[in-house]
Amino acid sequence: MTHELLEVAVGLGALEGPLWTRHGSLVVTSLSRGVLYEVGDDGPRLFAETGGGPNGLAEGPDGSIWVAQNGGTPRASSSQRKVTPGIQRVRNGLVEDLITSGLDAPNDCIFAPDGRLWFTDPRGGGSSAGPTPGRVCALDTNTLDLEVLVDGPLYPNGLAFGSDPDDFYLAETSTGRVLNARRTSDGISGFEVFAQLPEGAPDGMVLDRSGNLLVAASRANAVFVFDSGGTLIDRIDVGQDEPVMVSNLCLGGPDGDTLFITVFKGGRVFSCHWPQ
């Protein structure tokens, strides 16, 4: 299937974490600049200055935005504030550093059916050469109690829940696989391989209303679409011949049928119609 992409923002740094908010706006993270941008019809505007390397975003029940903060390394010439890897909250325009110790490099996050913020905490790089096991954690956003749900996936990255809320999907970047497990009263059951990407490595993921899993494939200039059985059914090509580093994606728009895709190259956000 051919998908026509529209460029809706450009020049915003290395982009990640797209989030369509309940207020009807798109917010993205700029890893390289330590800020969040809100992207609207009249162009992008600065939304919050988190410092470090803000990565994944999730919206809480009260409309606050939670940030998986990998800590980053500000450029020597940059005025952005230094922060440690952890979890931040943006509320009423203010950035709060809530979890500031015990984590390596929080990557992506999502509010789970149990009401907690689940997030990935990889260690080391995403290369398949000697990857270090990472973790999936859960944070009670009321008490700030933190639980390690599983320790072992190789560079855990994007995460999603299925049409059945007990179905859990995890991008394992180092192996190029998407893993699947069941959510249980004790945490997470053992992982199985849901899908192997034909090329590139899985990053951010989102489930559509039809139960298909859309996976951002870094280094493949593409988004791969898998049905509920793990069969590859579609591919969305992003960029041209040069690598653009497709990082993440989300569904939004007034009718929920717009797919937003972030890439590193050129700091761009693309959109396309996604019928469901």
C-alpha cells in the first residue's frame, strides 16, 4: 500500500516520543536539545525545557505529561541544564524531577492498564555487539513506588499493550525483534518472539484500532506493520536513500486516524492518514 507522507515540522533536533494529548495537540521530545516541542498548524513552539535527553512521553490521568529522561549529555556550548537519568513530570508548564537515582537511561513509557507508568530502562548501546540486559519498570505515579518487572531483555525500547490489555509488546532493539508476554498479577510472564523485523531495529511502537502493531524501524527508513498474529502486512517508507533514523510514532488527530512519525535526520515530523 502507498502512503503519502506530509512533513509537518522540521529542524527540531533529534526527535522522539510523539504524544497526541487529550487537549488535541502533538508534543514531541528533542533528545539533542533537551526540550519538548508542541507542534501545531502554525508551527512548533517550545513546550518545556527538561534538560538532558528527554525520550518517551506519556500523558497521565490529570493531563500531566510524564517523561522518560535518559540523562543525555548537553553540548559544551549548550545552556541546557544537566539532569540525571530518571522520570520527570511536566505539569502546568513546570518540569519536576521525580525519580533521580537507580536508573540507567529510561527510554520509552506508557500508562499501563494497571494505572502505573511502565517504562524501559536499557543499559549500554543498542548494538548487537555485546548488548547488556536492560529492564522494564513500573512506577506508581501517586506514591512514586518503583518496581522492576523484568530484567534481561537486550536493549528494551518501545512498549505497547494489545487489544487484550493483558497482552504486552516490547521492542528488543539489539536483536531486531518484537517480544510478546502476558501481564499477570505477578508482573510479566515469559517473553516469546512476536515478530522479527526484516531489516533495521525496532524502536517506538503503537497499536491501532484494528489490533495491528506499527513499529518504527530505525536504520530501515520505514515503519513496519504487523497483524495480531505477528505477520508483516504493510510497510511505510520514510525518507529517501539516506538514513533518516525513524525513531517513534503515535496515532492522533481529531479523529484518531493520523499517524505521526518522528525522525532524527533533519529533526522532522511526518504525518499520514491511517485508516482503521
